[in-house]
Amino acid sequence: MSEPQPSGLRNPAAAARGLGAGTLILETVVLLLAIQPMRMLGGDLTGATIGVILAAAVACAALAGLLRRDWAWYAVAVLQGLLMLAGFLHWALAGVGLLFGLVWLYVLNVRRTILAPPKRDTEPPRG
């Protein structure tokens, strides 16, 4: 019976954290760059809306550095839900929250796949 092959990554946990951190930094940039287009698209871009955008961007950057902790991965999922709820302030925030929420589900799936122990072959070898 052959041994299961390792993933090929030297440090799978660091690879998963790197993917998560990269995604969060990308979301930070998108949020900060979205302020001007949101103003041009119309809608009521108030000080509260800009404050929510800035708070979400700071939260994304902070959580990118905290991904060593298990709770931070789930806090990011909560942040995506809060961004979708912020769609009541401006519809574009709901779109950003939905888009990055789907991306974050994919990141969590990749993390689970990378960190899962290798599957053992339970069938006896055919000979």
C-alpha cells in the first residue's frame, strides 16, 4: 500500500495565511478606491458611508495581520456580512460585500483543502 503524497508545500499553514492576507489587502485597496466611483454613480454618499468604508478597510488590514489566530478567519466572514448589510447605506457596498464574501468562501475552501490531513486509501490493494 503506497503512502499518501504530501501537498508539496513546505509550510501549508503559511501558504493559507498568505492567500487570506493577500485577499484582505486586495479588499482594502478596492474599498478605498471605491469611494470616488460610488460618489459618481449617485446615491447618498454621506459621511457615515465614508466612515463605514474606512472602518471596513482598516478592519481588513488589521485582520490580514491576525490570520495566525483561528478566530480571525471567521471574523473576516462576519466582516463580509456586515459589508452586505452596509448596502443599506449605499448599494455598491452590498456588491463589494457579496463579491468578497464569495471570494472568502473560496479562500476558506482552499485553506481547508491545504490543511486537511492526507486521505488514506482504505481499500486493500488489488493484486
